Amino acid sequence: MASRLERELLGLVDLFTDQEGLNASVIPNVSFFKATHKNITLPLVYEPCLCIIVQGEKDVVLGKEIYRYGAMEFLVASVHLPIVGTVTRASLAKPYFVIQIDIDIQQMSELLVRMVRPATANRASECGLFIGKVDNAMLESVHRLVTLLQTPDDVPILAEHRLLEIYYRLLRSDYGNAIVQAALNGSSTQRVSIAIEKLRRDFCLPVAVEDLAKLAGMSVSSFHAHFKAVTNMSPLQFQKMIRLMEARQFMVANNAGAESAAYQVGYESPSQFSREYARMFGSPPGRDKSRLRQ
């Protein structure tokens, strides 16, 4: 049975979520997502963020791994990751609600310095995606943050402090040390994240794994191993997912054709683009675009 705080949090999120899909809030870096139908699949490139499901359930796929989480559980992406998410429990009567908090890595790094037990950089890399349970301390912190929506004049003064409180609760969780590796200079995860950022920024350009390894300060074989540990995929698979997701957005936003989208994101062969697009999204580019625009 849901606790009083859980019920109040659900009521607040429902009150301040006006429309289906993503809803920005007056609190910087905090937004809400609502879905009233299940089996909605959303391929997105996650930035470092904390997502807390308030109601409903969702599956997320990273590489070949499936992660499932539901009400009062959280997902953390500690680096930029291309993820395919599917809402698996939602209805008009009980919508799927999630609170998304974008993580400021710099603020988290500064918070680490002030903690009694500072984290240390790991030589081994761990996956950049984590699922955890919202405990009472984190629930209270999130409730205090969302309650600010009732008094928006307080947001400029109090929001940053309450976000830092949530970062602190996150760092004190079972995954705290693993999550913070992306913020620790010199850790394997942080070095891989530099290459991830280049792939994300220059996704349409040809890439040499040797250059990415050099950027991360690793040998090619070591870089491959650490990159796969963090992302569940190879650098080239990562780039392909980014390209296909960007192409999908480009086609929908600009009513563009498959060939134009293929060249836009760096493909040299439109036929190869169409094959890989259909494999990832389940439909050829033209059919998928028409469905999404409708």
C-alpha cells in the first residue's frame, strides 16, 4: 500500500502534468512525463539524469540488456546513452508518470568534495545505467522538491538546495560510488565519457576507434572493453544508434525522406540506412515517419 508521501507526490505530479508526453516545470532541470497508453516505445539519447517512476512501469533497452523498473524505483544514466524505452503499464485511469531530473555533473563533483567519505576513481568500468529503489530519505527529498511547484516564488531560492539534497541521497545509495565515476577525473568511466561525448557531438562524421582510444588515453583493446562495460555496445554500434535516432527526429521534424535523412546523419548508402532503420524501429523509414506524424 502506498504511503502518504507517495500518494501526495503522485497527486502533485498529476496536478502539474498538463499533457501527454514531456512536460517542463518551473524548476530548472526538472520535468515530468505522462503516458496514458502502454506499449509506447520511445528511442531517446539520455543525458545524465535521474528518472523516478511515480506510477506505472517501463522497460528500457541498452544494447542487448533489458532493464525493468516501476513505481518508486529510479533509473540513473551517468553518461549519454542511446536507450529504447517502452511503457509497459499505463492507462487513462492510472497514467504512467515519471519525474526526470537532469544531473549537473559539475555540481555533483563539487558535492563530492564536501562529503565525509569522498569517492575514489575506479580502474574498472561499470555500466552507465542503474536501477534502484527509492528509499524513505530519497522520497522525502523528492517530495520537498516537487512541493516547490505550489510556491513558485520559492523556486529561485530553494530549488538548487533541494536538488543538491537529491544528489546527496543518490550518492548515498547502493550505486553511489558507481554513479559518480563519470564525474571523477581520471576514472575509467570518465575517460570513456569523453569519447562518448565526441561520438554524440560528431555522430555524422566517420570515426576511427584508434582516435577514440587515444582521446580516452587507452589502448584500443582496453578502450573497447571499457566502452562496452559502460554502454553495453561497441563504439560503432553506439554511433549507429545515435545516427538512427537523429535521422528519425530529422524526418519527423522536417517531413524529410529516407534518402535525405540518411545523408544528413552520415550514411553513404540509403539502402543500408533503410535496412538498419527498419531493424531498429520495426518499420521502414517512410512508414514509421507517417505513423509518427499522424
